[in-house]
Amino acid sequence: MSARNSPRPGGHGEAWYQQPILWFGAAIFAALLAGCVWMIVVSARHADTPLDAPHAVLGVPASTHSTPPPSP
């Protein structure tokens, strides 16, 4: 039997669920998902109020400051 295939004494540390780094990674992943869900829930509860700003197209104002505002 080669050294690579020989079992460890006591049989500890061979299964994937006995590796602490995998549990740590799973805990970080679960915390990340919980944080994303929490941010979605909070943002759904607190909607943004609309601003009294001129309409912008792709972030550029539709009118310049030098032109007078259109009359109603």
C-alpha cells in the first residue's frame, strides 16, 4: 500500500465536513447571502423620495443654466 492511500491514525480529518476551512467558507457565504437579503428588505421598506431636479438623460441635464426655464 502506498503512503498516499494509507489511512490516517484515528481516521480524523479525512472527510470534507471535518475540514474547518470549508465550514469557515460556508459561514462567510451564508453571511454574505443574509446580508444581501437584508439589504433588499431594508431598501424595499424605505423608498427614496423623488427630488425636485430637472429631468436628466444619461446623467446629463436636459437644459442648461443659461437658458430661461420654459413657461408653464
